[in-house]
Amino acid sequence: MNVSLILIILLVGAFATFLAGDKLASKVAFFFGLAAAGCSIVLLNHYNLGENISFINQWITQPNISFALKADGLSMAMLLLTTVLTPIIIFSSFGNDYKNSKSFYALILFMSFAMAGTFLASDGLLYYIFWELSLIPIYFIALIWGNGDAEERKKAVVKFFIYTLAGSLFMLVAFVYMYQKAGSFLLEDLYKLNLTATEQLWIFLAFFLAYAIKIPLIPFHTWQANVYQKAPTVGTMLLSGIMLKMGLYSVIRWQLPLAPLAAKEYMYIFIGLGIAGVIYGSIVALKQKDLKKLLAYSSLAHVGLIAAGTYTLTLDGLRGAVLQMIAHGFVVVGLFYVAEIIFRRYETRAIAEMGGIRSQTPKFTSMFLILVLASVALPSTFNFVGEFTVLYSLSQINIWFAILGGTTIILGAYYMLKMFQHAMLGETNTKIFADVTFNEGATLVIIIAVLFFFGMYPKPIIDLITPSLQEILTQINRIN
Amino acid sequence: MDTNLALVLLFAPFLGFLINVFFGKTLGKSLSEIIGTLSVAVSFAVTIYFFLQINQTKQAINIDLFDWIQISNFKVSFGFLLDQLSILWLLFVTGIGSLIHLYSISYMHDDEKMHTFFAYLNLFVFFMITLVIGSNLLVMFIGWEGVGLCSYLLIGFWYKNQEYNDAAKKAFIMNRIGDLGLLIGIFILGHLFSTLDYATLKTAIAGATDLNMYWLSAAAFALFIGACGKSAQIPLYTWLPDAMAGPTPVSALIHAATMVTAGIFMITRLNFLFDLTPDVQSIIAVVGAVTALVAATIGLVQNDIKKVLAYSTVSQLGLMFLALGLGAYEVAVFHVITHAFFKACLFLGSGSVIHALHGEQDMRKMGGLKKAMPITFITMLIASLAISGVPLFSGFFSKDEILLVAFHHNIPLWVVASVASIMTAFYMFRLMFLTFFQEFRGTEEQKHHLHESPSLITFPLIVLAILATIGGLISLPGHSWLNEYLTPILPKLASAEHHLGTTEYMLMAIAVVGGLVGIGLAYAKYIKQNTVPTEDSEITGFSKVLYNKYYVDEIYDAIFVKPINVLSLFFRDTIETALSSLVFGLGKVTNEISFQGKKIQNGSIGLYLLVFVLGLCAIVSYLFLAQ
């Protein structure tokens, strides 16, 4: 057994969903999503027992491209994030009606396939293909099934597509350059290159452009809020829960170990940029009127902190970043789902048009509040573990980084509680808010359970990712 | 055995919380109340067991459950430490907690969300226990933020009122400012000593040969900021008076007796650290004294009965910080305990009054209640005598020790603390006289319904009043059980001498006279002259400044809240648009170039030939020149 199985399941699932027709599409997609999740857990078990579950095969000889999927702890963690969130995201859409739903669900699985591939690929070109491949389904999902004015939406989505594509082209150039020298795209072969500091700087910057747009880091984030708002919630979940982690993961997997000299030389600038994103995102979030946009800016703030953690080039920074990626993936999916649940009832995302919901639905309110608290990293939630570790790593570089990055603790509480107050509390709303359905409740409960479980017992994940992060650190600290 | 009991101690309230959350409505009011109260009572019972045990064995109990968070240079385990300090705190947290649960059964009985109320109270006790028994700073931090959360939930318990929600939010955010400080302190300690465990930290600090004093002080100062947030000290105190929006039992439990003492607990816990950083200690002492004075002055003119008590709490906490800053941890702890007794009694008493008046909190509309509510009156009177430092009541002993310590260290601090104490006596008796004496000033309707509260309310009052009377016995001058008990935590106490000289008696006399003067002034003004505070609009001069709390809220609003909101608007409307246009602009430039380039391809053979010839010339001349 090896990890290619997951990719096969997801790809086959995408086709099967398309063929199943509109009526069955959601269920078939859910089934395949679950199968992929189950399979990843089985594979994780094999991995933990010390089996080799990587897969490598020559793909194209001229140029020399391999179909190489490397499953180390880091990739497994990201793979699990993808495969566990995918069925949750599909399940959360039950109850919504989509036109041409067979294509819709097929695209979701296809996107999941491409993202899983991105997390596993250890051949530069293969990785690049998966990376770009994942953009196509989300483009259509957002464009066709999105909401709001069609023209506006098209403008936002096309901008997103071209912008991220353009950024990634620089990464391709960097890969081609390195291929010229190494004669292979394989990660190990690229590690062996003796690149000069100048070469590394250019490669670092080329990667940076691709990742900074994808993650996104300020000031490359302008596509984000509009696309998050206009995409259907399922699309927003895929984007914020998984896809933006592709950028962060790639920083750790590709950018830092391939250009360590540049990373070390300029780390302060990039940490600073990440932290600036924390503060900027938090402050912009404060005055957002649209719930989904507010969550988008909150994401901007959180990924800023994660990125800052990765650029510390310390074990704590990398580990905290990965933990926080997973935690954020779950909490943000939960929060966007909350926005969706409210939208199903009130048909609005404007916070000002909500309010007075709590008295009508205490259960939903409690779950919403728990997600809000997790998002502001209350200790005992998974997000705290990640945020604490990242902030600790920042404090080791310079205490001011920790203090400035730590403002997220205060500002995050400010905008999230303010939002919660105006969305949920106050005099009972005259519009009736039907209590959460079983499906809705179950989805939220699963997410919350994950957040609390790993909040109290993050050890399994820490043990999973630490050895591979240490390996990457060895690469970063190698002497050329 | 000990592990299991400790788990019972911790999880009994949590179980109560879960039951009330999930089945509260189904169980009905009575069962929900009983479960809520019992779950805390169980914790109290277990605490007593541990207390008796540690009194015999003198052995701290260390329980490590599992590894929680892993940092490169250290691990943080999820563990508990049951020693003299944590058990002492548990005693009054669970003890007073039980009483207040009992009180709430009656007080909250008519509220439709009663089971939610009990659930939150249980959750609070759970987190407070976590805070106290955590064996390291990070487990404490779970409790620390957890009680903050419960405070948020309970202040905003009546969530239909957005003002209450604002107060709840404010409390949470201000606490979080402190929490950032606490985290920074934790980071520094983790970096310096590679551990966050109290016991290991203590050995590490004791064994260190060359301590980095700069970073040690920075850590202590950062931790102190955390304490300022939770224990409502300047500059982070303004949330506490607003927190009175919550139901009165909450004010008594969380915002007077237990949660707000967390800062004092933490500093006492880390006394070995603070002892090494005299500069930070001086800051703590000064902040404490100034807070005591400022809050007391504001308390002088407040007309809302709960606001008076809230400022009084801030002021008393200030006195405790003064003691901490002077290194007299045991004195601060002593005052924490007596304060828990009398302030809980006062808050619950005020609740009884508010209950009888159907929600009226303005003292200008009270008066003459002593006949109708004798038990409430007498218990509150006892508590007021205690807080005013009248001899033989508990507050006399604890406050006197604080003043004594202050006098020995620094005369100006002693003066400030003494003035604050005189003011305390004044505003407390102002409260008593306005509430219970003279004629009733409320409506006829209210007057008709005046009644003593039911026994579930009066019983806790009586118990607390008794404790407020005799609580001083735990630390009598010259022979202090408390100091002996705390010696393992505060080793300095072993060598401390207890002698009462002339100076001490003199100071005691001054303090007593001061307290009596305060009471006398209140008597003269509110009984003799029968003054009733004027309407809000008629308050003028310095009283107005005091009544408006020195406009601190307005100042904070102007220098922090407003600018952030303005900045947010600026970012949202200007920067975001600009950045977005920049990206679109790049696209437009590309389009434009393509558009212009298109014009060249116009099919004119002549133009093509011209370009061809020019190009050829360029290449030839380049090759020629390159030779």
C-alpha cells in the first residue's frame, strides 16, 4: 500500500461522481471522500509502524520527471487535513441545492485530489502540476456556483485566477533553472545543488511570489476577501481550510530548504511581513460588515502569524506553524459553515441584519461561540497549542516579534467577540431562526471535538510531524 | 488514591456543568439547582480532606497526567500541584463557591435560563480549580483564560441587553491585554530556565549562579501586567466596575472573592521570582497603593450600590498588591481570605437588597431598610465593620498588617494606604446609612412589598458574616497560624520575628482611629444632616470628576478604541482599494501594451519592410561593433 492510493480514490471518485448524475452526486462524493479519509488513516497507521508508503516511478524521461510521492510526517499531516476536511465539507453542503450538482461535487473531489497531490509530490514539476491543477476546479466552483452579482463575481474570480497563476509562473522558472543544474526535479537532487547566495536569493524570491499570493501575505492578499465572499461556502471552505495551507506547507517543504541562505539572510523581513499581516488583517477585520469577509480578514491575520512562524527557521516555529495550519483549517471551516447556516435561514451575510439569534437557538449559539473561542486560541483548544508554539518561537528570535504578533490575542478577541455580539446577541430577532438540523449539528460537533481533543492531547500530531521537520531543518542548516 | 480524589475535586464541577448544559432543561429547575450546588460541594468536601491531610503530612502532592505541549527545549505536562497554597485557595474558592451556589438557587429562581446560569457557575469553579491546582504556568493559564471566559459569559448573562454585552466584551478584551503580558512572561521564563513547572522553576532559580537580571525583571514585569488585568489594577481596572452588569451572585463569587484574586495567587506562587526583582516589586507596591487610593476616591461618590462595592474591591485588591510589592505575600494572602469573606457577604447582601426592591440598585432610592430586612442589615453591618478595620473583626487584622508592613518599608505608601482605608470606612458606612437608615425613598409599591429575603439567601449571609467576624483568628498578631501553614511556600516566614512593640500599637491605634473617623464622617453627613446624594445632573465640581471615574473610560476610548476604529476604516476603504487597483492596474498595463502592440501588426508591407531593414541594420552594426 502506498499513498498513490489516496490520489486514485479521489480521482476515481471525481469521475464516479460526475457519472452518478445530479441526484446521487453528493452522496457518491461523500462516500469517496470518506473512503479517502479512512484510507489515509489506515496509511497513517502503516506509516507509524515504520512502513514505507512513499511511491516513486519514472514518469517522463526527457525531461527527467518522476511521479514521486513522498510520505513523511509533514506530508501525512497535511494529507490527513485534506482528506478529513473534504468529507466534512461535502457533508456540510447537504441540504443545499446546486444546479448541475454532478459537476459541482466532481470538482470538489478533483480539487481535493490536486491538493492532496500537492502535499505529497516530491518532484518539482509534478508538484507544480498539482499546484496549478488545484486552481482550475476552484475557479469553476467560484465562478459558476458563487453568489452575488455575476459580473462582480467574474471580475473577482478571474483576478484571483490570473493573479495566482502569474505568481506561480515565477516558481516554474525557478524550477527550470534548478533543473538545468541538477538534471532532475526530484527534491533530493535539488537539495544537493550548490547554489550561490545570489542564485538562492532569486529562487527564494520566485517561490515567495507564488506563495505570498497563495497564502496570502500582505500586500498580495487583495484577491482574498472578495473571492471568499463570492465563492459558494463550500468553495470558501476549500480555499481557506486547505488551499491556503498549500502555500504555507510549500514554504516549509520547498522554499526554505532549497534557498536556506536567502532565508537566513532575510528572515527578519519575512517575519516582519507576516506579523504586519497579523496586525493589518485584525484591524481591517474590525470594520467588516459582511460575515464572510470578516472571516477572510481573520484568516489573513492567522496565516500571517503562521508564516512568521515558518520564517523563524526553528523547530518550534515550524512545528507551531504546522499545528496552527491544521487547527486553523478546522476552525475556519467551522466558522464559514456557521455563516452558511445563518445564510440558509436569514439569507444574509451582513452582520447588521443578524442579531437576536441566541434566544432562539441556544445549541447553535454555543457551538458558534466555541468556534469563536477556538479561533481566538483559548487554551484547551488546538489553536492555542499552535499559536502558543508559534509565539514562543517568535519570542526566541526577538521578544518584540512575540509582543507584536501577540496582539492577535487582543485584537482577535476584539473583532470576533464584536462580531459574535452583533450577529447573535441582543433582543430576540423578529425573524424566526430554525434550530440547527441534525446534519448541521453533527458537522459542527465533529469539528469542535477535533479542536478540543488535539487541544488537550496534541502529542500524536507533534510526534508525527517532528521527525520530518527536523529533517527539513537539517537541510536548512546544511553547509554548502 | 490522591490522584483519583484530585480528579474528583476538579471534575465534579465540570460534570455539573455538562449535566446542566445538556440536560438542564429536561431535569427541571430543582434538580438542576441541586446538581449545580452539589457538584461544587463535593469539591469542597474533597478539599477539606486534602487540607486535613496536608496539615498532617506537610507533603505536597504532585500529579502528572500526560504530556501536553512540547517546545524544543522543554515539555509542558498536564499536571497538578496540591500544596499548602493551592489547597488554601481551594478552600475558599469551593467553600464560598458552595455558599454562593446555594444563594443563587433562590436569587436566580425566577430566571428562565436558570440552568444555564448554574452551568456557567460550575464551569467557572472548574476553571478556577484548574488555575489554582495547575502544576505549571501553562495549566494555570488554561484556568486563567477559562475563568475569563466564564466571567464574559456571566457578565453578559442577560444577553438581550447590548450594554451588558459591551461590558462582558470589555472585560474579556482587557483581560486579554493582561494575558498577553502573562504569555510574554511565560516565554521569557521558558527561555531562561527551560521549564514552566513551579517546582523545577524554583530549584532552577535557587540554583542558578549567574541570573540574567534584565530578563528576569522583564519576566516578572510581564507577569505582573497579567496580574493587573485579572486583578483589576491600574491601568487595566476599568472592566471590573462594568462587570457589575452580571447577576449579583456572580459579582460576589467572581468579581470579589475568587477570580480577581488570581493575580495575587500567581505572584505568591512565584514569590521566589519576584523576590529577586526588587524594581518590579517597587512598581507593584506603588501601583497597588495608587490603585487603592484612586478606586477609593471614586467609591466615595458612587450611588449604585454595586458600583460602590466594585470600586471597593478594586481598592482592596490594590492594598493586597501593595503587600505583595513589599514582599509580604502572607499578608496579601491573609487579606485575600478575609476580603473574600466580607466582600462576598457585602455583595450577597446588596443582592438581597436589590432582590427586595425588584432590581433597584440606586441607593438614592433606598433607605430605611433595616427594619424590613434585619438579617441582611446585620450581616452587612458586620461585613462593613470588618472592611472598615474596626477592631476584632477580621478585616482589622489583615488590613492592619498591610499598613504595618507599609510603614516599615515606606512612609508615603503607608500614608496613601491609610488614607484609602479611611475613605473605605467612609464610603462603606455611606452605603450602610443610605441603604438601611432614615426613611425609605423608593416608590409606595416597593415599600409595600419590602421583605426579608428567604433563608437560602440569608443563610449564606449569616455564614459569611460569622467568617467575616472571626476570620482574623487565622493570623493573630504575634501568633499566626497562617504564617506557619504557609512556611513551606514562603520560606522567609520561618525566620521572621513577630514582636509587637510600641510602634506597632501606635500604628494600630492610628488605623483604628482613622477607620472610626471615616465612619463618623459618614454618620455626620448621612444621619445627622440626612443628606441624600443629588441627581446626576446636579453633581458638580470635583465630585463630578469622581462620579465620572476621572473620565478614564472616555480617555481610553479616545486614545485606544477610537483610533483603532478609525484606522480600520482607513485600511478598509483606502488601503484595500488602493492595493486592489494596483493589481488590476498591472492587468490594465498589460492590456494596454498588447493594444498598442496590436497596432503595429496592421498588414502594411511597407512598415514591415522598414522594421525589417532597421532590425537588420541594428544586428549588423552590433556584430561590427562587437568585433
